[in-house]
Amino acid sequence: MRSLALVVTPTRNRRLNELVGLVLLLVAALLVLALLSYRSGDPSLDTAGARAVHNWTGRVGASISDLLFQIEGAAAFALPLLLSMLGWSWMRSRATSAPWIKLAGVALAVVVLPAVFALLPWNLHLFGALPIGGVVGTLLLDALTAWINYPGACVLLLFLAAICVYLLTAFTFTSARQWLLVHSAPLAAMRDRWHHWRRGRARRKAERRAAKVMAREARATETAQAEPEQAPYAAPDEAEYAVEPAPARSMMAPAPDGPAPGRRGSFAEMHEPYTTVADGWDDEAFAAEVGSPIAAAESFEELEDEIEEAPLRPQLVALPPRRPVAMVEEAAPLQAADGAVETAEFAVLPATPFDRVPALAAPAQAAESGSGIRFAQRADANERHITMTAKTVNGFESAFKLPPTTLLTRSEEHTLVREEALRAEAQVLVEKCGEFDVGGQVVQINPGPVVTTFEFRPEAGVKYSRVTGLAEDLCLAMAAESILIERMAGKSTVGIQVPNSERETIWLRDIIEAEGFATSKSKITMAMGKDINGKVVVADLATMPHVLIAGSTGSGKSVAINAMIMSVLFKATPEQVRLILVDPKRVELGMYEGIPHLFTPIITEPKLAANALKNAVREMERRLKLLASRSVRNIDQYNRLFDTQPTLWDEQGVEEKPLPYIMIIIDELADLMILDKSNVEEAITRLAQMARAVGIHLILATQRPSVDVITGLIKANVPTRMSFRLATKIDSRTILDTNGAESLLGRGDMLFLPPGTSRLVRVHAPFVTEKETAAVVSFWKAQADVQYAEGFLDAPKDANGREIDGDGAGGGADENDPLFDDAVRLVFEFGKASTSLLQRRMRIGYGRAAALIDMMERDGLVGPPEGSKPRELLKPASWLNESDEALR
């Protein structure tokens, strides 16, 4: 039986597999020719004669085809099909999963398939001589008909045929759903492009509409300022803005010229802005007076846009402020010397939404102060996206399909940039800085998905530190949650980053479909997110090569880690990248259990995590020796050696194969450092120093960035840092060596310190939902089963079977150490257990003393370490005497 399983299992020599596959395909082709050219009159095993053989494969083919048709009937054509499928799997060197189940399916099909053909009515015969179901099908159908009648036999045989298909193929309902998703990806991409085009068209129409409204109202403002009219009297204690009804075209006409501004007249003259007319209407005069949208339209599409806005609405009329915006006091009534009320000029406000704009800001002043401000276009405004379909990647031993991006959610269109509101904010910013004698002006506004950057150019003699010291005051003036201030690289301006009132959600699909990610050749490319200007940020983990992440609870740290793992699942196969996930909290990374990329089961115990790190060090040393033996410097050069196929008898090619990258992701480093600091810190340090060349990379995350967790040794060897929102400036300086992380917004907002530089980059991490993660995980689970590395979570042992300590050598003591009993007596005599006590009293080294203390902990004599304090004795003082008496 074992030999039957070996028939469907290819070897590790690809050229030998191709040779076996070609032989099987040849046999299948000859068998097809024999079956197609069958003639009942040809000589066979049960028919003798000297007649000529008409079969295309001669007497052998005639005999085999006659035997198969008599036994299996029309089901004999399934045999060359099975041989072809087996030969193709050998050609591709793809191992057959569950070979025993496949063999059981073949055995069942040999019996069931002829009976299914025998179910067909009309008493069909092959070539007019043989029954279509053969001997097997006829006998089985007759037996079933005798027991459960013909309808019952039909139902049972069809059910058994479905079972055969289920056993012989990799069909599952989950895989069927994934197949539909994969093959519908082009249609989904076309649908997405059509929706994208429609949203873009609607956005362009809205922009044209807003531009026309602003231009028309600006012209109205200029006209009102050039030829001011008398405004109705407003009492000093009334609201600053009054609502005035707009004229109706069908009933009202402009009134004749009234009295000049400041001129006294009757109350009726002052409050008669319109007169009713019955005839003599002049369309051109009315269009010139009120700015008719129909008269201003230049095309049918523009006319359609304007008609949508044609319904009349109240217009805002504002009196000029008596004081500047920052110096608001109670205004006195405007009266002439003789007590008559003077009329005031008025200006029409532009129809723009007010978002954090002071209620008393004059539009004319805001426009004048913002006349020199430039608006920068967002970096992702015209970015090209590449919809990724399921692509097959042929590996060294098997082939996999990468998941399509249609499994992820596409983001909506960007929100429109409200230039007038941003200009007003810039004016408030300049005025607030002026109150603290920090003169300057805003020269450029850079809108972004989460924050808007105002480029502020200080006046000569203003120090940069004075600008950064105004962060809290600007937060108060702008009604913002937090504001970051930093220098603009390559410019003589200071960037003031103000949060947007409506924050965009950055979806993972936008980053993965970006050209920078899709065209990256590295298999461990990370989707970082977008920067403050909307530019997509990706990073190659191979160049980092290790990452240290910090962030408080709810800051988006875990979501960003999930986005990094998802980036790998969209970019690499299990033969290219393997994952070691350490999740002490047991709830963050459990959704990835069972994917074929896992190198070990998801680790939740700190002791197993320490063992995994030690074994990773041993794997690093093994890979370094392997690279040295092949005279290559890194893992990429080593894997390129396998681009050329080995010879048929190349034994070295049979033993070796390409090395996958190994990513070790630790979701919470603090738990490991508390329980086993010495071993964990030493293993992380060794991996960070030497593992880059062999493709082993670390991603360390913690929500408690204190100096006892992120030690100086770890920081010195992990140059790449990411910090999400933290509680204090001390935590920010611990992870980034500078302030800033305490002023982040949360929800994925982070500061990224790339390798080889000291300049921070503010990035907004992408968001991925649990539903999207589950879809991608199901896609990979449907392709292959997970294969864990055996013994990787066990404590490493030396040649003598003893556990290896952190130095990579056997411990200084074992179970038969002659000093163990003396050490136990010494500990119970002094009532405390510490390595320093054993070193002084027994005159031994630190390694042996620590090993003796560990042996006592394993035997339950002393408790776990408590920092610099001696360990607690778990047994009473009388226990030692009782043990001695029991041994006597």
C-alpha cells in the first residue's frame, strides 16, 4: 500500500519528476488512441484469429481497449484522464495532498462510474456490441434495483458519484466561493473603474459649480463695494448677520437708484429695494443686475449645473466689524450729531461653509490676506491604481495563487478642499501668532487626508523655538485636538499641521493597489499608509531590517501590525515568507491560525516565545554557515542559485532548496521582558545584529515604552522606529529620542523613523477590517495546509541533551551537579535565594550559580525572579530536615 502512495507523490528532484510526468502523459495519449480506434472485430484476449488489426496502437492496444470496455464500459475513458492529471502533477512537482483519500476516490469511481452510465435509458451499447455500463456497471445496477428499485438506485448512485468528485478534487464550498471571487475580479475591476469615473465626474462638476458660485459672489461683492447702497437699520444689539430675501424673477424688478450712501431720506425710501412691474421686462438688464446663471452659462453641461443651483435661497448680509477679530468689544450705535441714524455699508459673504471660522471675520479681509497663499494639490489626486487579480506563482515545490485585491474594501472619493475655509483658518493662525509677537505669513496650504499643513514663513528675527512654543495656543485658537509644528524639509518655512474637521479613512486596498506597492519586487514590502500630503508610503523590511513599534491602547498599533501581515499575504507565497507570530494577549493575532505561511503555531506563552527566539538564533547560525559554504553574501544571492534547474542526478539539488524569509512579529514585548528578560534581550540583540543577511527580521511592538522594556541595547540594534500616540513626552523620547508622539491623533496616526536618518515622517496607517482579514485567511487556507517546523518551540539542547542557555552553550549545571544539594542547604540556611549568595559562599561563577537557581525553580523550591530582589522560598525552613530524615 505504501508503494501506491509513492506513485502519486513526486520526488524533490524536479527533472526526475518531469521525466516521470512525460511518461505518464505518453501512456495516457496511447490509451486514448487505443480506445478511440476500438473495433469489435480486432483480435483480443478473448477473440483469436489471423485478421488484420485496425487499432491505431496495434494488437496490444486492441486487447487493452477490449478488456477495459468489457469491464468498465464508457467509464474506461476516465482512465486516461486520471493518468493525464497524475502526469501533469508530476511535471509541476506538486505533491498530492492526502494521497490515501485520492486513491480511495479512484477505487470508488471504478465501481460507481460504470453504474452511472448504466442508468442511462434507451439500452445504449458501445460500438453496437458492448453495454455502455460494462460488466461492473450492469451487475451493480441490477443488485441495487433488486434492493431499492430504480429510483432509489438513481439517487444513491448520483450521491456516490458526487462523493467521488469530492474525494478526487480539492473542492470545498469555501474554495468554490473563493473561485467565484477570483474569476469575477475582472468584472469587479470594471465595475470599480466605472464607479470611480462617475465619482470623478461628479467631483469635477461640483468643483466647477463651486468655482462659478464663488466667482459670481465675488463679482457681487466688488459691485457692492464699488457702488454701495443704503442698508436697513440694524440695532446695535442685533445679530451681526441679517437674512435678506432674494428677488423673485417673475414678480420683482430692480428699483430705481435711491439716495446716495449716508444721505438722509424718508423711511419708505430707505426700505423700498424692489418695485413690481407688469410689463417692459428686460432680461439682459436683470442678468447684469443679479448675475443670472442662465445668462452666464456657456455650455449645456454648465447650464445643467447652474439649474441645479437655481432655487432661490437667503443671502447672508454682514455689517463690518467695529474692531479687529482678535479685539472684539461691545460696539456703540452709529448716530450723527443731530441724532439721526447713519446707514452703514454692507458686503455679501461668499457662500462657503464656516468650519472653525470666527463669526466676526470679515470676508474682504480674509480674501485680501489670503491673496498670496498657494494651494498645493494632494499627492494622491492623480495617483494610478492597479487592481491585482489572482496571480499564480510557481514555487520550488508547488504553485500558489496570490489573493486578489477585490477581497478588500475600496475607499470612497476624497473630500473636496474648501479653499475659502482654509484661507480663513490661515488668517486666524497668522493673527494668533501676531498676538504673541511672532510675525509672519502663510505662503502655502497643503491639504491632506487627515491633517492640513499650513506653511508659515516667520519674519526676520523670529526664532524657530518661538513658533514651536505656540502649539497649545494655536490649538485653542483653531479649536483643534492637537497641532504639530516642524520645519519643512528644503524650505524656509515652518509646517503647522492642523487636523481636518472630516478625517478620511485610509483603506489597505488603496495602498496595495498603489503603483509603488504593486511594482515592488521585494516579497516583504510593507504597506505603511499615506503621509500628511496623501502620498502612499511603502517600506521594504529587508532594508529596515528590524522595526520597533510603540503605541498606547486604542492608538491603532494592532491594526497597523495586521496591515503589515496582510501586505505579506498579498505579496508572497508560503515558500517565500514564513511567519512566527507571538501574541501574549491571545486576542490580536489569533485570526491567522492555520494559514500556510506560519512557521510555528501562534505563540501565546512567554516561555515558548523565549524558546522560539533561541531557536531563531540557531537557525540564523545554520543559514550563515550555509551561505558561507556556497560563497554568497545574503539570502537573495543564495536563492538565485536555484534559478537554474539541477541535473537529473544532482544530489546537492535534492538536499537544498531556496530559503524563505522569516518574520518574527511580537505583539507585546513587555510581557516577555518581565518574565525572561535576560534570554529574550540577548536573543533579540543577536538576531538584530546578524540576522539581516539570512532573511530573518524582527517586528517588536509594545504599549509600554519604558526603559526596562525598550533597553538601550535593543534600541541601539533596531534603528527603525514607529510610534503611535503615547501618553507622555517621556514615552515619546524613549522610543523616538524626541517629543511629538504625545500630540498624535490616534486611529493609526504615527511618526515613522526610517533607517539611516533622524528625520521623522508623519504617516497615517491603513485600516483593515476583521472581515477583510478573514476573507484573505480563508483564501490561503483553501490552497494548502499549514506545515509547522518540528521542534521549533522546544528548548534548544546541546549534544549531551542539555538545554542551551543564552550563550549558546550548555548550562553550567545539570541535574547531577554535585553542588546542587549544598546550594539548597545554603539557600535554606540564609532564608533567601540569589546568584550572588551562591557565588560568594560557594566560590563559583555566575553561569553555574544561575543554573543552580534555575534548577531550584524547576523543582519548586524557589519562586520566579522579582527584579533585583532575592527569590522567595516556596518551602518552609523545616522542609530540609524532613527531607533528610526521609532519606535516612
